[in-house]
Amino acid sequence: SAVSACLSMQASKLVELPCSSSDDDDDGLLARDMDFSTAEQDPRARSSVPTKPGTFSQCVRYLAFFWNLLFLLLGSLALAVGVWGLLAKGSLQGERLAPLGSDPMLLFVLVGLGASTTSLAGCLGTLRSSPCLLRFFVGAVLAFAGMEVLGGLLLLAVWHRLRDALRDALLLCLLRYHDEPDLQFLVDEVQQSLQCCGLGSYRDWEVNLYFNCSAPGVQACSVPASCCLDPWQNGTLVNTQCGFAALRLGDVAASTVVHLSGCVARLSAWLRSQAGGIAAAAAVLVLVEAASVLMALKVLGDIVPIGVQY
């Protein structure tokens, strides 16, 4: 009876003790650990839903698209002008492929092709939110900017030799005056604008096969009409024969018909006077390229976080 009384007392004490919640706590900790491990294994579980781009991002995207569209049209125009010039002169024919490298229209083709390709990548990359195209666009613009900077540094390095370079370029124009219509147009514009003739003097036109005094044609011992003091006939038409036989005249008699001074000195002086304008144009070009890169990087920064989601 004493043993049974002792057991009943111990049982009553156990009944009075509060219930332990250790099992519940263990279950809660286990559940939290499982949730944390699940979040580590699945990034989608901890990533937030992508928010819609803000107003500023949308404006930058539209501006970048139309900006690149504008330069796409300009590049396509330059490409079309270059191809049209090559086709009009027959430079793309089999027998004319040799002098193609020295054709000025080739510069329009290369510039137009590069600008249109780069701008097209920028347009499509912005429109389709393609990181690959946008990275290509940024790399191409930076490459063009690097080449422009390199060209500017080379120009500054050889600035003291610019006169000789101009002489060589104008000499090539004089030799091919009748062979290249665009070179002929360029020479005529320079001679009329600067009121000059030839390289150092009007007699430099003797190097041309058609204007040489030993040439059999009617233009022998002549100079182009753009060398004349007054090339206009009746103020409306160009008198193409105003420079005929000018090389047979003495300097005094020729001075009443054509300009005696050459174009190298005057062109060099004109370039020196336009150095500020050239620097301003280069600065504007750099700013345009910088704006294009910044807009592309902004669009790229907006779409890459969304693109990396699984």
C-alpha cells in the first residue's frame, strides 16, 4: 500500500508539469531550414518579379531607336551615292577593278556600309532588347571612335608635312582630271572657290595628257574653264573654251584670262583658317558617338537583369 501511494504521488506531479513544446520548435526549425535550402537551390524562389521599366528608361529606349534610325538612313544614303557613282563610271566592271582602290566613291561606300550596319544593329538591338546586338553596336562605335582619334593624332603628327600631302593629292587630281568625273568636279570647285589654278602655278596643267602642248586635241596648251577669271558666258552658262591656248600666252597676257597662282598655298592657308571649325566638327562627332554609346548602355542595363532570369 505504501508503494502504491508513492507511485500515485509521482503520477500527480507529472500531470501538473506544463507540456513541453520542443517537438513543435524542432518542427519549425526544420521547416525553415528546408525553405532556406530550397531558396538557395532555386534562384526563382528568391528573385522578385521584374518590374516594368520606368518612364525615363522608356524614353531613352525610344530615343535610342530613332537616333539609330536616323543614322541608318544617312548611312544608307551615303552607300547608295557611292554605289551609284561606281556604277555610273563603270568602276565595278571587270576592266575597271584595278583603279577601284583609288576611286573617291569607294570612301562613300565604306563609310555608308559601316554606318548603316552599325546603326541597324543598334535599331534591332533596341527594338528586340537583344544584348548581343547592343554589345556589337557599342563595340563598333568605340572602334570607330578609336580610329578617328588615331587619325587625328596622325594628322597632328604630320601637320608640318600637310603641304606636301596636298601637293601629291592635287597632282593625282591633275593627272586624272579627265578620267574621274568626281575628281574633275572636286578640282573645279577648289579652283573656282579659291581662285587658283594648278599646283604652284597655272603652268602645272602641262602634266595632263590632254592639256599638254604636245597633245593632238583641241585642248592642247589649255587649262580648265575653272581657272578663268570669268568662266561664265552671259552670266548663265560656263564658257568651256575660256582657257584654250592659255599656256601659249606669256604670264602678263595670261593674267588677263586665268588665275596665275597655284592652289597648294591657298588651300593650306584655308585649312589653317578652318582649324577651329574642323576641331568643332570633330568634337560634335565625338559627342554624337558618346551619346549613342550611353543610350545603348542604358538600354542594355535595363534588359540584362531581366535576361539573366531563368
